[in-house]
Amino acid sequence: MKIRTVVAAIAVALGSLSAIAQTDTGPVRIGFITDMSSLYADIDGPAGVEMIKWATQDFGGKVLGRPIEVLSADHQNKPDVASSKAREWMDKENLAMLIGGTSSGTSLAMAKVSQEKKRPFIAIGAGSARLTNEDCTPYTIHYAYDTVALAKVAGSALVKAGNKSWYFLTADYAFGHSLESDASAVVKANGGTVVGAVRHPLNASDFSSFLLQAQGSKAQILALANAGGDTINSMKAAKEFGITKSMKVAGLLVFINDVHSLGLANTEGLQLADSWYWNQDDASRKFAKRFFDKYKRMPSSLQAADYSAAMNYLKAVQAAKTTDGDKVMAVLKSMKYDDFYSKGTVRADGRMIHDMYLFQVKGAKESSTPWDYYRTVAKVPGEQAFTSLAESKCALIKK
Amino acid sequence: MGQLMLGLVNGAFYAMLSLGLAVIFGLLDIVNFAHGALYMMGAFAAWILLDRFELNFWLALIVAPLIVGALGVAIERSMLKHLYGLDPLYGLLLTFGLSLIFEGLFREQYGVSGKSYPVPELLSGATDIGFMVLPNYRAFVVFASLVVCLGTWLLIERTRLGAYLRAGTENARLVQAFGVNVPLMVMLTYGAGAGLAAMAGVLAAPVIQVTPLMGSNLIIVVFAVVVIGGMGSILGSVLTGLGLGVIEGMTRVFYPEASSVVVFVVMVIVLILRPAGLFGKET
């Protein structure tokens, strides 16, 4: 009799436990899906995971009295891998929020899953402005940068400096296409012309024939609408084939890791747009030093944004007193963001509006300390850098 | 015209890599999936030699293949030799696993952005050859690769040592009975194949970024080259390598989006029409 009661009690307890686990108890899980091992792994990757973990530790390891867990996975730059992992976590692990790493195709896929499951999705490494434009969802926040901002900040500066004719070398997938079309729009708006474009496969083995075609176009600017390893190899080949003598090479998305591996000799004078630079102020330097002590290199803007986004999400959960997707999104879209990474707000379309920077790569002589690579040319206010609400095609914007 | 020339440069890399693969497969019946990793390690060896020991490119061109060749010998002695006589699938799986391990180790150590290797001073700059500006270094690559390919072919097809090798693969026991040390020969052949891959890696280092992924980006294409040329046919893989480089280069001009696929399209067509490959012997 007694035993039966105990067993029954345990059964009831277990049953209710599993029922509660699906609602508001148990660990708060933050997911991060990015390129962990291929061409974008250095600018985000495993160090990005660590940044999110740092944020949860610095927050105290708990939110709403519940422990915080960080899940991470490698999407191998494949959208289907990213979306099925996201779905699995949301269904089985009760994932509270998802952070999207590098590669736009994967983030566009994850945004759709997050919308369906009503979980906040913060895209960081992905560039395509479609995430908060034609493909915006009520649950997507685009946190760090986007292709429109890169085009407006880096592109318009170059056109205004007299570089009127452009030729694009574009990575043949969502990000490259977005960047090419956004940059083309900026070039034309500033009175320049686009004389041609060539599209190369992602992770291409050789760029020389693409570059030869670019050279034949006689354009003033060779614009690289690619990223990571592809940018590095196209710049190397451009120098080798003497293209840098007749054309000016503009990397539309260049990270500090790319500059580091190419070396200042290959990149001196290059102008680039980014959302953050480790040496921009004291708070950034403090974060960068902590990163450097562990990794012996400086953080990219994406890794800084990974930390910032996770930290601000946890603050929003604290304020909302729940992990409920809709309620947390309401807080995320109304709160003020102010930390070492940026100061800003999130608009109704999910675009985080913060200052962007135009940097120029220093020469070897100017660079005084390790990783002292950039000089700030201009600080562009967020309202000017990103898509304006008037231009937006996002259905969430009421006009 | 310029594009043809560039295709030839890329083809030279394909030729050198597929040459090593063809030698290893033709003589040892090993499908060496670690070839890409050996190529990558050749490039890294060159970079490390320059960075740590200040050995220049020319010395690296000799030293790096020796180091990687020695590693190849070690792999053959410690692992591959246990698999002789088994289904070639086992060798494939083993070498594939090895390549993942090597790649992972280098990724852990150096990250995926990789390292920049400068073009040797003697060959820096470019020459205007009328229809295009050809970097001197790329011209050198074509030349070097042709020399190496021709040398290897002559060694195997036209010398006594080559005859032993070919005989040893036909009937090891009989050749052994004549007093030839077959296991030693097999070991050195694998080492030489590994060395060839490493040499291609050193040659590639100044042209593309030295990264842990450079081998796996290339290995599938190179396998396609070997299959098209006819598994194990040395001359076949060299000619196919050069030819496919040119075809790929042309595709980059006329329909760049397809440039990463065209090699495989050719492979499918060749396999349908000539299952043994262009230069392969029907068995």
C-alpha cells in the first residue's frame, strides 16, 4: 500500500515535471549556429560561442532564477543544416533564443523557423539586408551590420572620392547577391556606373580568370562582394596580376582577421566599413584584452557583437520576467542598448540602429602595436548607414 | 588567350596532384584520400620553414617534400601496410580519416584564415607577353610542374627502377624472389607520392592563401581528374589535369557560376562513354 502510494506520487511528480519543463522552468537555453570549421570560422566560429558563454557568466549564470545554457552547432554553410538544427532545439530543448552566425543563407533559413516557433532570433554574422527588409519577421533582430550599411558607408565614400565606374566580383550566394545589388544602388545614387560583374562559387579555388575579366572592363573600382577566405584570395591574386596598378580594389566586407592574415603590405590604404574595432575606446580595449589573453588575437566585430547580443538578451529577459518570445521581443524593441559594442535601438523591422565606421588600413610604419591596423576615417550615424524606414520593404513597417 | 594560359596554370596544379595520386593508385592500389592533406602540409611546411627557420622558397621546395615524404613513409609503415590485400575501400577510409585528423590539427593551431606566403623575390613581378600580363611566378609553376611530371613519367616507364616497380605491383612474390626488396620499394613509392603532393603545396603557397582547408577544397576535383584520366594512368592524369584546367578556365569566362561543377560534368560524360577513363585500360 505504502509503496504503491510512493510510486504513484513519483509518477505524478515526474509527469508534472515534464509538463513544466515545456513552460517556464528549467534552464534558459540560448542557441548559436554558425560556421565552426570552414572559411568563416575565424571571424566568428568557436570564439563566438565562447563570447556568448562569457556573456552568460558575466550576467551571473542565471536569469529569473534559472540556469543559463549555451548550445552551439556547426551549420557548414548549409541552410538546411541550420534550419533543421534550429527546429530540433526549439522542439526538443525548449530553446529560448537563437543567435545566427556567419553566412546569410543559413540565417534567412533560421529566421523562418524562429518565426514559426515564435522565438527571438538575433542575426549577427549574416550580412544580407533581406533579413530586416523583404524577409523581415516579428522575431528577427539584425544586430551587427548589413549589406546596405556596408554599401552606404564604404561605397558612397569611394564614389564621392571620384571612383565612378565599378566592377563587381561577387560570391554566388545570398550574401554576395545582396551586397552587389545594395552597393550598385549606392553607386548609381551617387552618380557612378556599374560596368559589369562576375560571380564566383563560394570558397573558390582560384580567382585569376575572374580578375582578368574584371581587368578587361577598364573600371576604376574592383569591388569585392565576398568575404573571409574568398576576399583574402582575391586580394592576393589581384596584387599578383598587377590589377592593383590599374584598378582600385575595394573590399566591401573585410574583417580584421582578413587584414591580419593578408598582412599590412597587401592591404595598406584599403578602406572598409565595420561596426566595431577593438581599439576604438577604453571599454572596447578592455574587452579585446580579455579576448587576446585567451586567443592571442584580437576579436572581430562579430565576436564583440555575439557577447553584446547575448548580454542584452538576458537583460531583456530579466525585464520581461519571462522567456516568452513575444514579451521578450517587445522589450528588445523598446529598450536602449548601451555597452562597449554600440549604443542604439532596435527598430520595428528588427534592424538594430547604431553607428557604423569607415576605417582605413594603416601602413606598416604607422602601425605601432600588434593588431594596430585601422585608422578611423568617418563615423556614420546609424540613421544614415542603414536602410531608412522610407526605403524599407518590410511588411512590419506601417506607412 | 589569356584565359587559356590561366587555365593551363591551374591545370598544372591539377596535373601535379593527380600525378601523385595516380602513382600511388597505379602501383599500390591505394585510393589515397590523404593527398589533399599532404598537399596542405607541404604548403604549411614551406610557411613554417620560412617563418621559423628563414629557409627561402627554393630550399623549401626541396625540404618540405622530404619532410612530408618522410611522414608518408611513416604512415605507410605504421598503418597502410596492414591493409594490403584487403578491399581498396579500407585504404580509402583510413586515408580519409587521416586527412580529417591532419586538417583538424592544423585548424586548431593556425585557424582557417591561414597564412600569407610571399612570392619568391626572383620571380616577383609580371611579364607582359602581348595578350596578357602573366606573373612570372605562374609561368614558373607551369614549367616546374611539366618538368616534374615528365621526370616522374620517365622514371616509371623508362628506367630499370620503374620496371621493378611495375613488375612488383604485378607479382610481388616473383619479383621478391629475384632479390628485389618489394616492401621497401612500396614504402618509398608512397613516400614519393606524398612528396609530390607536398611539392605541389609548396608551389601553391605563394599563389593562394596557405590554409588548413586548401587541400580539401581541391582533393575532390583532383580525384575527378584521376578518374577521367583513367585510374592509375600517369600520362592520362597529367594530360587530363592540364586539359581540365583549361576547360574550367573557359567556363569561368562564359558561365562563371558553373565553374565549380564543370569538371564533374566532364567526369560523368567520360564515365558513360569510356568507363575506364580516357587513358585507362579496360580490364
